[in-house]
Amino acid sequence: MTATGTYTPRPGAAPLPRMIAAQAALETRMLLRNGEQLLLTVVIPTLLLVLFSTVDVVDTGAGEAVDFLTPGILALAVMSTAFTGQAIATGFERRYGVLKRLATSPLPRWGLMTAKTASVLVTEALQVVLLTAVAFALGWSPHGNPLAVLLLLVLGTAAFSGLGLLMAGTLKAEATLAAANLVFLLLLVGGGVIVPLEKFPQGAQDVLGLLPISALSDGLRDVLQHGAGTPWGDLGILAVWAVAGLAAAGAFFRWE
């Protein structure tokens, strides 16, 4: 004689949306507890915005410096989180075997990437709120369509996320750390974030204008500073980078 019982909790994997949400919450907490990455993603952009808005160091052209700088700093914040921070964190997770172990869990690999992307978006939302509050305190007066701004931020996130994952999945962790920080510094100077692209020679402008940081900062500046419509050219550049970066990351990412 046998009896059938009901056992609580029931064994088995949790529903996929719950697994992704739990992993995204974990990724976000880990990011916010990491002092080095918090410095990179929050403190440095905020300090740059305050410093260059209050001290006349760089000629930003006509108008208030904060009106020129805020769109560029928002673009820098997206790059610091979606590219630099994500590349470094994922690179060391790969080195220490974290990704290899997660790949054996019920959470599928695309679910893990979705959770990482959600964590990036949450962090960026916090960055945008903080930087916007600081910019308003400094006298910022934005213009333009918020939907165009949102579209630029989303495409910029996709572009930088793909490039960050590509770097983390193909290089060693130490190389990723060095390369990601170097790219961050180079694009900070040459990406139109603080120094206008018009300050560079014409040949350099043509090349720098095709970079994702330049397209994002210029697009945000056209909308928020000049009140322009949807910047389709900059969106097109970001879309090309996003498709190419995500496709390359999917093709060449090594989990071990």
C-alpha cells in the first residue's frame, strides 16, 4: 500500500522570469557594492560634470558650459556602465569560473545575458537620475523630445554592451581590465564628451564622429541642448555598432 504525498516546496527550477529577475537583482547588488566600479560609473562622471561646469578649463562654445557638458556626461555614464564596468566584471567572472558554473544552472545562457543587461539598465537609470539632479542644480536647461533621448540611451547601451561582452569574452581578464580602462580614457578625451569635436582637425573629426560615444554624445547634445528632432544619423551609427557588437559577442564569446 502506497500513499501519495504533497511536498512543499516542490522540487524543480523556478519560472524563467523569476530566475532572470533574481540574477539581475544579484548583478545589481554586486555592482553597487564594488567600490572600484562605483567610482567609475557614478563618482567620476559626477565629478567631471561639476568640475568642468564650474571651472573654465575647456572652451565649450557659446552658452552655458553645463548645457554642453551634461549630454556628454550622460553618454559617458552609459559607456562606463555598459562597456567598461560590464567588460571588467564579466572578464573576471569568466576567469574565476563563475560563468562556467552559471552555465550549468537552470538559467539559460541567454537568460544570464538578459539579467546582466537588466542590471546595466537599472544602474544607468540611477546614474541618469543623479546626474540630472546635479545638472539642474548647476543651472542646466534641457530641451527636446524625451523619447528621442530614451531611444539614444537604449541604442547606446546596446552598442556598448555588445562591445563590452565581446572584449570580456575574448581577452584575458587582466587584458580586459587594461584595455577597457584605456578605451574609457581615450574616448573621454576624443569622443566629444568634454572637448567638442570641432576642436580636432577635420580628418580626425570624420573618424571620431563614427565612434559610438561621439554619436551618443552628439545626438543627446542635439536634442537636449539645441532642441533638435530625432537625430537619425547618430541613431543609425549606434544601431550599426549595436548589431555588429552583439553579433560578434554572440559568435566569439568564450565561457571558459
